[in-house]
Amino acid sequence: MSNSSRKTAPFSKEYPGADALRAFFDQHGITQVECMFADISGYPRGKLMPTHSFAAQAELRICEAISMQAITGEYSYDPVFPDEDPDVRMVPDYSTLRLVPWSSVPRAMAIHDLVQLNGKNCDFAPRGILKNVLERYAAQGLTPVVAPEIEFYLTAPNADPKEALVAPTTHGGRRECGQSAYSLNMANELAPFWDEFRAALDTLGIVADTWIHESGASQFEINLMHGNAVDVADQAMLFKYAAKEIAIKHGMNAVFMAKPIAGLPGSSMHLHQSIVDTAGKNIFSNADGSESAQFRQFIAGLQTYIPDMMLIFAPFINSYRRFVEGSQAPVNLEWGVDNRTAGLRIPISGPVARRVENRIAGADANPYLVIAASLAAGLAGIEERLTPSEPIVGNGYDHGHDLARGFQVAHAQMLSSKTNRRMLGEKFVPGFASVKALEYQNFLHEISAWERRFLVPQA
């Protein structure tokens, strides 16, 4: 039996006991567990642990700085980080225990929370940041329901980063040219990858709604089913992990950059959001089915506070290349009904499914932080009873480019905001910003093809 066809572990979040865990590991011939967490970029990091130690609840530690490692591999020495680089404990969420579908030998994985040795949540762990936001909802008897749409490209291998990414060669012997939105033929051209990827998602417990071919050459979009915010963020992180691993097995790369190929559409991570009360009722709708006051207040919160959190939704230099007018990537936080040119779209639905689609984030953003920031902004709008702008009709690009146009502007807004620390954490915000500044400084050391192309003959 292949790994991808085995059933997932039926455990709850709490420790199920050593015997139950040992029985699961023995059943599948597993000797190691990938103990993982998402760092600030959403990248899976962690340690391998023998199954006998995992089953016995052996303490697992890792240095706190790993959660805030830059994509370059460097670390910031901002004063917000303790000089001692202390340990934090890795605490498993047993409901996430799964088989690793792409492993050459039987192996399991489990997502962990990072907890300081004094028992407090790690200030810099994205999963913990999201949990902190959800606690504020729970205190008011509310539960968010979210569903992301994730876009990505499948490309040919790219051994030389100086070369542009290109579409992979298909069964027909050609590279796709693009503009094949919703094409079933082009999706079928890469059937071996999709067959293994779908099986992997089943093994990982990732529930996908629909799959489509997007507009770019070998660009695709997957809609995950709506659900609990932490569970959905876990699935989004594992989705990207699985796509990259399985693409490599099939001689391709799965690329989640916001703008990986010049001249082709960018890749987004749209986020659908609603809120239910303790009775499971959608608070965005009144009893008669009309829009509730909280619905518009939530929208107002997004309009008010997202601009200062733009670095969460667009965390890299490349992220800002996606915001091109006329491309269905938003350039402002206008809102409208069934309007894909607005940053905030309200899909047409019945009262029970009334929701807000936040279209700002790129596929390169950390799903835990995107969900946390969006929900925190919306809750603030409800708590402060804010009033949104009037909904737009027509072309949202006619309303101006109000979002940060580049990394430096977004970075400055992140740090100068008076509300970001309250919403996301007193230590997290400066820590996140310091790591992003480190990455920017590293970028400045590169000399680009554009500079060589135009400045060598002219300057």
C-alpha cells in the first residue's frame, strides 16, 4: 500500500496516550515523526523525532529565533529578540498527526505550537499569533469561519536563478503559452502530478473544494473548504509544502511567488471570511436575511486597518509587482458586490453564507498571519462600530491606487502604526519588521538584469 492511500490518524488535539500512538506507528511501519511549525514566512521548520520518543511525550525544544529566521537564512539582532536566544518548547497538536505522502520511507508529521519555558505562548510564532486573535473572538462568543483560495504556478526546473521561470513541457511536447483560464485540457496535460497531489491532500486531511486552471501558463487555483481558522491555516501551510515536494518528484517546481513570471498574472491568496455566534448563526445576516450592522462594521475594519498591515499581506519585494491595475489584483480597499476589481468583494450568496472576500494577500504570504491580520482588523471594526465607504459599482481601478506601492512604504506603515502592536503583538510587530528589513538589505546587494540591460550602455 502506498503512503498516499493510507488513512490519516483519527486523533483529537489532546494526547491520546502512548499505546494509541504506538499502535498507529506500528500499523504503518513508521519510525520517525516530522515535528514541524511554520516560521514567519509560512515555511515548515522543525525536527525529526523517533516515534518511541514522540509517543512517550518526550520534551522537544528548539531555539526561539528559528521562528523568525529570514528567507535568506539570516537572523535579526533587533533588541526585541533576547540576546540569549532561549529555547521554546514544541507542543504537538495531535489532531494534525498525518502520514507524509511523499516520503520514500514511511514517516509521520505533526504540527506543533511554540511555547516559552514559562508556559506562555511564543511571541513570534505565527500559529500562536492567530490563536491570540481567535481568543478575542471567543471572549465575545464568536467564531470566525474562513476559506482561502490559493494560486500557484507549476514551472520547469530552474537550476540557475538568473534565468526566467518557464512553463513545464507537457505530454504534447510543448510548453503552455498561457491564457487558458478554466481549460480542462491544459490541466489534464499534467495529470500524473495532479493524481499524486490529490491523493496526498487526502492523506494530509486537506479538503479542497474546486480546482481550476488560471490565466497564466501552468497557473492553477485551489479553493480550500471553509472551516476553523487554525485548521484551515494548517491546511494551507501543508498544501504549499505538499505541492512543492510532489512537483519536484515530477520534474517541476511549484511556485507561490506573488509575481513569478513577467507579463503573466500574479498569484493571490483570497480569503473568504464570515463569523458565527454560539448558536452557529452567521452574524453578518439579520433574521430577515438582510445585512447586519456587524457585516458593514467588519468591512470598515478591513478598510481602516489593513493599510497599516500591508506588509503581512505582501511580505516581499516581489509581492508588490502583483498589484497591477486592470489585472484583477486589487490596488485599493474599495468594496463591492460580486466585483473582482475591488479589494473587498462580497460574493452573491444566501444569508447563511454571507461573507467578505479579502483579495489583498498574495500566494507568497503566510496563511496564519494573513488570517490573523484580516480577522483582527474586522473585529476592531465591529468593536469600534466603524462605518465603511459606500459600495462601488463598476471598475474599482477608477478609485485610485491607495495601497502601499512598494515594500519600503509598507514597512514604514507597519512600524509607525499605533494599532498593529495591539492587534498582532507588542513584540511580534517590531520583530517581524526587523526581519523584513534584513531581507530588504540583502536584496539591495543584488544587481539585477534590468540594471545591466539599461545602465551598462547608458550610464
